[in-house]
Amino acid sequence: MPPLNADERTTLESWLDFHRTTLAMKCEGLDDEKAAVASVPPSAFTLTGLVQHMAEVERNWFRRVLAGEQAPPIYDPQADPDGPDGGFELAEGATLRDALATWHAEIARAREHCADRALTDTGRFMEQDVSLRWIYVHMIEEYARHNGHADLLRERIDGTTGV
């Protein structure tokens, strides 16, 4: 649970970490086969694909947008880095363990990029300045939405519900 009465930065970072932790918890105890179970036909949406997607989202917002790095997409290196974040599709041999390792590495890089920046520091998105504050809020929203998807996927896989 994020602190109930903290400064703005602590509040934003705590909520983002809360949602990151929630996604990790949705994947606990699953093997590669179960984590690759699709939601419902015709969708191919899986927990492994969702973790891959969130690695792409972390990379996009914190490395490309905030830090201005030339970081190619992870799961489809030929994709347009300015296009929508991908990662949902599972390549042959994709594993949950590898997806989680990549995602954790992107989170670590994100934290490094944010450590010495003020909430008012900006990166560039769609030829406009975007503040770290806005990126944090967007990331919280992105995780919250996808954690709802993860809830439904996990319940379909083995009946597990809750955080």
C-alpha cells in the first residue's frame, strides 16, 4: 500500500511501484505454458505478452521519451520506435521468466533515469515537452488498466483472484 500522506514524488513513485508489484504478483506461480494461455478467442492476449508489453512501455516512456535514448523496440526490433508499444505477441520459445527479467531490467533503467530528475523535467513526445510528472501519471494509468486485464487472465488460468 502506498503511503497515505506523503509528498507528491513519493506518492507518484509509490503508486507506480504498487502497480508494478501487482503485475508481478499476477504472474507468481505460473509456468510458461499457463502464462501463455490466451484470454478468450479470438484474442491472443496472455500474461507473458502483457509483461513483454509493459517492458516496452517502460522502455518507451523512460528511455526514449524522458532520456532521449535511441532504444529500439525489444520484441520487434523492426517496429517503428515512435509507433504504439508492442510486445503482446509471443515469439516461438518466449518464456515468462525471460519476459519478467527483461521487464525488471527496464524498470531498473527507468529508476536510474528518474533518480536525479525533478517532476518538472521534460522529455519529448509527439514534438512536445512532456514532464516526468505526466509520465508517472500515465504509467500509473497504464499499469492500472493492464492490471485489470491481468486479473481476468489469471482468474481464467487457475481461478486466482485478488491482488
